[in-house]
Amino acid sequence: MGKRTLEYVRCAHEMTGPSAVAGRRLRLTILTTVRPDGVARVRLETEVGGEATSIEGVSTAPVACVTNGQLEMRLHQLMEELVRGWAVRR
């Protein structure tokens, strides 16, 4: 997608400090659900969550991660393109 992870995800972010993405192992959970939305229509919903752990081994406690919404939007666009391409080939 051409961007670094820290442009999409923030972990253990303090209002006055940087994100903890750098120097951590990131584990994301990405869930896209297809739901009916009227007759012959569907709605795609994408949720992203995750956690990060230190790669230095100093602390094994994970910290929560959130996105700024751009990752969900990009994944949603990619899913729409995939579905449209599939519908055209049918």
C-alpha cells in the first residue's frame, strides 16, 4: 500500500509523545464482514485492532494499538475492487 505502518497505526500513544510502533512487534487483527443491505446489495464493514510487544525482550507486556481509520478505508476500497471484479467476470 506504499506507506509505513506507523502512518496507519498508533500503539501506546501518549498525547505528548510518539507512538510505540517503532521498535515493537505488531500484531493486527483485521475483520471484514459482508452484511445484507437491501435487495441485491451488501455492505462491507472492516475493523482493525491489535497490540504490540517489545522486540528487545525488555518487557513482554503488550500495548494496545489503534488505527487512524485510513487502513480500514484502504482495505474497504480493495475489497470493493475485488468484489466488483468478481461480479464483472460472472
